[in-house]
Amino acid sequence: MKVLFIEPPKDVWFVMGEYLPPPYGIIQLAAYLEREVKNVEIKVLDCNAQQIDWKGMEQQIEYFNPDIVACSALATCNTYTVLRTLETAKRVNPNVITVAGGQHFTATAQESLEAYPEIDVIVRGEGEITFADLVKKVDGGSPFSKIKGLSFRHNGEISHNPIRPLIEDLNDLPYPGYHFVKDLVHKYHFSAMSGLRMPYALIEGSRGCPHRCTFCSQWCFWQGLWRKKSPKRIADEIEYCFQNYGSRFIWLTDDNFGVGKRANELANEIIQKGIS
């Protein structure tokens, strides 16, 4: 069983300035899949960091010959690059199973499966457990009907399985799979924020937000709940990125990190570790 995660070629987003982030969502999924499913070969293709164009991406798909190709849209602005990626995968191998996820496809699962035949499966909401279950079912040749959080096309009909409960303890998640892009980590940077092209890592300290602002889609995706990692776990992950990959600029990706005691506890953990 081969699984290929793809961060597709994207135009530079002028709003962010000189900016090349690690593909956090897919390396998190890859790390969880690696831990939970042992008989799977995983590859992460970051076309932006590797300077691979669409033709080069097609060649990489053909060379790796995956059983599953997964690509996360996160936001609506990335939708068409994801569709083009999955369309390319289908052109290389019509039998490959293509998977989309992220906020946009979660919110538009029905419409997306109706409109885009290049999508076989949509992972709705939090993806780690759902995607790992999907890989197990594909490997075993089993139907998808029991996988919570999945939307898919079957016998000409679109099915939406029940929603998957959120992960109770985020501390149990593995560190993001930076080892899948270990030869690229020196390229990730956010010069506009740090002032320098220094190695850059994303750290997730929590998921979701308890507020329900009308202009925001995040609370819908995370079911209006806020879950957090412990300050020690966050500091351990920062130390891991610092020691193993030389990451000297860290961006906490949280929608709502929290304030007061939580921030103080994290600061104390970082100070105790002597990270500087």
C-alpha cells in the first residue's frame, strides 16, 4: 500500500510576502498514518519547496505509483489547485483513490462530489483517524460505509457517513512528520515576520475556538469546541523542531491559543528548556 500526500504547485501569495511554509496539515496526517498503519509506504511531495511544476508533479506521481493520493485544500483559495492535482493523479492512473480534505471540502462535500469526478473521497473535519481508517479499508479491500467522517461516491450515489467525534486528547498525537520533508526544512521561512530567512516551523498548540463569529468558518469545522495541548507538550514539540531541524522561528498556528496562565506556563516551559 502506497500513499502519496501532495502539496501542489501554488503561486506566491503576495499578502504574506516572502513566505514558504511547511505543509503542516499533510505532514501531521502522514505522521499519524505512519504510527497507526504499519504496512504502508508514505511519501510527501512538496512541490513548492522542491520547485516542481505541474508536469514534474505528474512525473512524480507516475514514478511513485501510489494507491492513494491525498491533498488538503484547507481554504477555498486552494480549491482549484487541489482539483488539478487530483485530476492529474487520475490521468496517470484512473484507478488511484483520490482524497480531499480541509475546511472547504468539509463544508461543500455534497456539492464537490457532485461537481468534480476527480474526487473519490472527502475526509470531513479532523482528519487523522478518518484517513487512517480509510487506508486500512483500502488495503483490506473493505467498503467505506463504516468509516465515520467520510463522504464518498459509490455506485453512482453520494454517501455521507456520520460525523466523527473529535480526538479527546491532542497530547496523544505524534509530532508532525517533518522527517518526511527533512531535506527541505532549511527552505521553509517567513521572512516578512522574522526579518531573516531562518528555518521556520509551525506548531499547533490547540484546535478550534469556542466563539461563533458569523464571518468565520473555523468554528464550524471544529464543531464549536476548543481543545488544547498541554504547555509541556507544546514546549517539547518546539524543542524537537529546534534540536532536530534547526527551526529558529516558530509560528503557533492556533485560532485561539488562550491567554493568562496558559501563556505563562508555556513561557516557563520554554525558559526551563533553555531554547534560544
